[in-house]
Amino acid sequence: MANIEMDDLFVSKDESCSSDSESFTTCHPGYMYFFVITYLHCLNKQIEEKLENTVGSNWRANNIWYGVSIDKKLLDTVFGTIKKLEKSFFASGILEKDDELRKAKFCTRGEEILPAIQHKYQHLDLRMKSYFVVAQISSKHIQLSLQQVVKLASPGEDPASIIIQDEIIDIDDVYDTLCKSIMKSLQVNCQVDYCTTHKSQEDTQCDFQSSKICSNIYRNLKPCVVELVS
């Protein structure tokens, strides 16, 4: 079998991989590793194309720094450790040995949040080996991360923490749920505090049982809820 370049895998005309062929699922570590390397290789190609379009053909002569933040669950289930993730970047060609122009910093998403927390809430006394929980709220899930302080702030250095345990709780769409609660409250109380623009409609009764009115209110309500929560 002739050797092929990685790029050739994505332009293959092999008819054996047609849509009619049977698919299968595997957890074999060899296949999983191959997929990860292939994915990172494709990502690297897209980055290089973006750099060439933005900076020009001379981008390779510039210093490039990658900041890589990864979810703990993805790190644990796919890569295992930060060290293995870093090795994958070398294997895929994103980083190259002895290349001083390309550097990368890897971290678990959420572990870099401690300096921001202490800057905003200076009264918090987070001592060495103390614990705190970070809740990251997305539209369809909440991610809870139990973190432990492993380094205190010192002149010229930020404090640091590591994630001990994290859990993802799937929930209904946050914005939809909030809008439904607001609509339910309006339907029960039937009280509307009109803004200055619509003060002239103060005596107008809103039929909250009307599907058309509810649809119009909901359509305008959701962007406001999204903005408020953000």
C-alpha cells in the first residue's frame, strides 16, 4: 500500500465509503486517537488558511501563541491529561519540536477564573487548599465545578486553582423557561406596567388568552430576557 499524505484522506474518491455502506460504532483507543489527530490536523489547516488570508504569506515568520482551554470532562474522557493533549498538538502538526515561533498554553476551562473572582470580590478570603464552586450557566445546561485553591496571589503572580470535580446538569432552555414563567405570571395577575412610550394604552385590556397576543409578546420578550441575563 502506497503512503499517502494526511490531506489526501479528505479528497479520497474511494467508493467503498459510500452512503450505502454499513456504519459502526467503536471505542477502540487506536481509532479514537486517529480521529483526534485527524481533527486537529484539519483544524490546523483552517488556522493556517485564516492566518494567510489575514496576515499574508509571511505569517510563518511571525511568533504565534495558542491559548487552549478545554472542558474537564472532555479532557478526562478523550485526552486523559494536559500532557497528552499537548502531545496530540505535536502529532497533528499544530506545534513542532524546536520551533521557537509557535508556543501554546494549555489549561482546563474554568481553572483560570480565580484571579477574576478575587479581583471582583476582594472581601473573599480564599485560603490555601480552600474550596469554591463555579456555576457556568448555558442555555441548555449548568456546569458545576468544584475547585481547590493551590496557589495564593503573590507579587507578580496570580492565584491559581484546579478543578477537583465537575458535573453538567441538563436543563430546559433557560430563556424559554424564564419567558414561560413571565408569561404565566402575566396571565395570572393580568397587570401591565406600561412604559412611557405606551402610556396612552394604559386603559387597554390585554387578552392574554389570545394566541396572537401571546405570540407577539413572547417574540419580543425573549430578546429582552436574553439581554438581561447576559
